[in-house]
Amino acid sequence: MDLDPEKLLAMHRNMVRIRLFEETAGRLMETGKMPGFLHLYVGQEAVAVGTCEALRIDDYITSTHRGHGHLVAKGGNLHEMMAELMGKATGSCGGKGGSMHINDLRLGMLGANGIVGAGVPIAVGAGFRNKYLGTDQVSVSFFGDASTNIGAFHEAINMASALHLPVVFVCEHNMYGEYTPTDRAMVIADIVDRAAGYGMPGVIVDGMDVLAVHEAVTEAVARARRGDGPSLVECKTYRYYNHHGIQNLGLKYRPDAEVLAWKERDPIFTFEDRMIETGRLSREQFDQIWAEVRADIDAAIAFADDSPFPEPDRLLAGVYTEVSA
Amino acid sequence: MSDRSITYVAAFIEAVKLEMDADPNVFIAGEDVGAHGGVFHTFDGVQAQFGERRAVDTPISEQAIIGLGVGAALTGLRPIVDLMFMDFSMVAADQIVNQAAKLKYMFGGNATMPLTITTAGGGGLSAAAQHSQSLEAIFCHIPGLKVIFPSTPYDAKGLMAASVRDDNPTMVILHKRMLGVRGVVPEGRYQVPLGVANVTRPGNDVSLISWGRTANDCLAAAETLQGEGISVEVIDLRTLSPLDIDTVVASVAKTHRAVVAHEAVRFGGFGAEVAAQIGELAFDSLDAPVGRVAAPFSPVPFSPALEGLYVPDAGRIAAAVRDTVARPLLAS
């Protein structure tokens, strides 16, 4: 697929936005500024960006507990996101959701989710909506390898198939379900084998290669838009950090050598090298993006720092929608 | 005014059809709701009138059925999704409790969730322990959900219509043994507002609070007790969450005694919440502890001989009311 330089730069920028947002979030948790749980997306940037660059703003996505990257890739506002992580009133969810429930309905991002696999049926519901209304919008469900062991995944992917819905299932196979290697939790190596059981096409792509992800998802999205039904894209990828928090090496359940080997295939740096080697983009362009995103992150922290916490009267707001149709 | 009499289930179907007719974004989905019209025929004729696009048969996949509704509601539709037996709601508990109920709050109030979940509860059919439960208390414990349990054909139609139009997730529980019961039901669209209890029989000596099918048994018990000189005020809550405690408290202020009756298990049942609130809000009015009539702490038995002992009936309700009324005032 021949992409123009603007598109390539946009991909790079969004991967950098995720990387720096996540590493900043890690520091904020370390210093006690960010309460609650933190599941970092670093290492998997090519999946979110390659996918969301194949989508329109009016397409829907559902996400996981590791969801910041998906929202950033869909165009998320880093200032509102940073404020949400800190529990501030100006956050994406007004401080009601935090890291695990971050969302932006304006961007079709239907929420990170604290329950593994729970976003998959919701994406199918959004896909049903698109077909019901006769639009050409699609919905994408991001989920990890481990969530394909949950009943909700199987129920939902089967329903999408049975009802022939415009849904793309994007699996981020990062080799671990929380702290357990995936090969202890299933005897198949490839999630794509499960697509066959639901009568839909599935492809495996290098999840560290944003262009490969983009190409595969573009095809799956086109298929869904045409009304040809759901499909599954399995992205082989890796999370650099622990399931929760910011430790990356010295973990009992995975070897350091493995982490270092995957980092050699870093989605951002390999992309930069490839673009420079083939003369499509330059070091200067990349440096400028890193600098601009760093400045935006700094501004986001300042925005979040300066923002107030929610007023006590917000405690009960939003439990129920007051005005009904 | 027409005094047309139709069944509880026909009234419910009428609400579904009228709301679907009025709003193209309303659809139904669930197991067997299409050509078959639902296992209890609660959607008879809906697919014939509105087609397969708007009356959708789904796989037997409770999580995905509710998830379909959650995703569709979050993106602008107004789904009705059916769970057949209330017992099956436990299979879909994550999507109901963690997703449908909470997303709008966790999203900072930016979302609406106009989702209606319909299901059939209650015993009395020898359907045994997995097809007979009254699990309403579980859902009343979940902030964000509204729980509705109609006791008459009129309310089945009006509460269903109000539930469909509500922008919050609602669970409408139909009682399986009420489906064929007839009552007067107007023909056009109307709503019975959610969260408003109904005083179905005025009285002076004791307040008898209930919902669902048991509310009808309470009326029968009240009739019996009238012959014994006990004047019972019967309150049908109609909506359990939000709870119209004001109507209950106003009644207890008049009668000074209260009994709560329901078909669900007594321990941890919703009657405990009603009794506790009466204690908190009407303590000074009470001449006796709040009585409770409910099922024992047991799964619903299969054999009619045992199930008859399990599900509260008018006789047991009347006995509980007699006990409460007979309790002497404490010496001051």
C-alpha cells in the first residue's frame, strides 16, 4: 500500500503520542500523582495506530483495560486524558472513570473496559447499529489474546458472524494474559485459528509493523463497509511493561532476554529507520514530531495539574440520566 | 372510555408494537423472539409486523444479547433485548451489572443507555430452581439500573412503554403466571411513570406492600381480612428501583403497621430494604415491627407439593397481616 507522507507522519506522530503519554503516566503513578491502576500500552503502539489510521472518525472502537493507546490513536485529547488519569474534573470522564474507563464518544471510542473481553459484545452492538441504520460505518473491537478464552468473546464473535455485522476484531497477541504466558492458557499458537470456527476470515500480521497492521485492517474494514461481514486480524505484539505498573525487567514470569529481543523490533524506531532508509521521511521530521509531542505532553500535565478535582456534588451525577425522551 | 379487557401479555406486546411504531430506532433482539414470538409469546406478531430487521433472533448467548443492546444503545438506538427466563440474567451478569448499569457514570455522564431488558420471573409452574427465581433484589442493588415488575395488564403496557422511553437501562420483569391474566387496558399509547407506586386498595389498619404477581395475592388477602374487620391498604410498588418510598411512608403514617410481601427469598430480599426504610423514615408511626412474607431460604423446588409451600399465597399473606395487626402495643 502506497501511503502519502502526511499519512506516514500522522502514524508516526500518533505512535509517539502514545509512547510519551504512557511513559509520562508511568512516572505520574510512580510519584503518586496518578491514583489507581495503570496498564501501559507501550510496545503495542503499531496496533492501535495502524488500525485507527484505517478508520474514520465516525467508526466505533471498543477497547481493553490497556486502553489509553486506542483512544490516543483515535484522536484522543491528551490534555483531557491526562486530567482523567489524575481524577480531575476536566478529564475525559470528569474524573469518574480513570485509566480503565477512559473514552471519548465524540471520537467513537466506546470505552476502555475493566472487564477482560467485555468490550467485544459492545463492539458487536455498535456494529449492529451500523447495519440497522444502513450506514457504512464499521466498529472495531480491540482485545488481547487472553480475552479469547472468555465466553463473552465467543458469544460476541459468533453473533457478529451469525448476524453478518460490519465488525473487525483486532486481537493484540502480546503473549501474556496478565502474568501468565499465553501458551499455558491455550494450546493453539494463533488466535486466528479461532476465526475459522466462526466462519470468518482471519489474518496474522506483525504487530510491531504499523504499515502491516494498517494494510491488513484496511482490507478488513473495506470488507465490513461493503457489507461482506466480520473478520479478524491478529497482531503479534509485545507489552514492554508489566501487566500493571512500570516494571519491565526482572519479572518472574517472563525472561528479560525476551523483552530485550522485542524491543529490538520497536514499532516506532524500526518505522523511523525504514522511512529514512527508503528516503520517504527524514530524521528532522521525526525529531520535530518528538519535540512537538513532548511539548504537548508538558502542556497536558500542566493542564491536569491546574485543573480542579470534581466537586462533591458530582458524586451522584450521572448515575441516572435525568431527562428522558 | 373503553373498558376493553386483554391479557397481561397482550398488553405488553401492545406496548412493544406501539413504541416500535412510534420510533424507528426501537427494535427487539433475543432468543426466539422472531418467528416464534418469544418462549412465552411475549413478542407474538412483532416480527410479522416489523420484519426481521427489527425483530432479531439471536444465538443463545446471553452476554452477547445484552452486549448487543449495550453497544446499540450507546450509539443511538433504543434496544429492547430479551432474556427469556430471569434466571438467565446471571449468565449475562457482567454486561448488565458492569456495563449497561455503569458506563454512563464512568463516562462522566456523557453517555445515555436507553436499553430495555425484558425477562420473565417467578415460580408456580414446576419449572424448578433454574427457571423460577425472582432475582429482582440483585438488580435493585446495582446503581444505574431501573427495575420494574408490573402486576396488572394496564401496568404491563404502561410501565413497558415508560421503560422503552427512559434513557436509562431498565429491567422489565414479567411474571410467568400473570401472562394470561386479563384486565382493562386502553388502546393507545400511554405511560405509567417509573418510580411511582400505586395504592391499589385503600385501608386504615395496616399497609401491605408488594409488587409483581404477589401484589394480586395481597388484594385477595385484603379482601379476606376485610371480612374479619381488618382494613388493609395495599400498595403495589410497580417500580422497585427507583423506589417510591414516599407513598409507603405516607401510608404507614396513617395505618401505623406494615407488612411487605414478595415471592423472592426472604433473606436479603427487597422486602428487607423496604422494611429498613420504613424503620428509618416512619419509626415514630409504627405500632409493630414491619412484617415480611416471602419464600424460605431455599432454591425453588420442582414438585408442586413443595412449590406450593414455597411461593407465598394469599393465605400466608393474610396470616402475616393478622399477626402484625394482633401484636399489642408496647406499654409506654
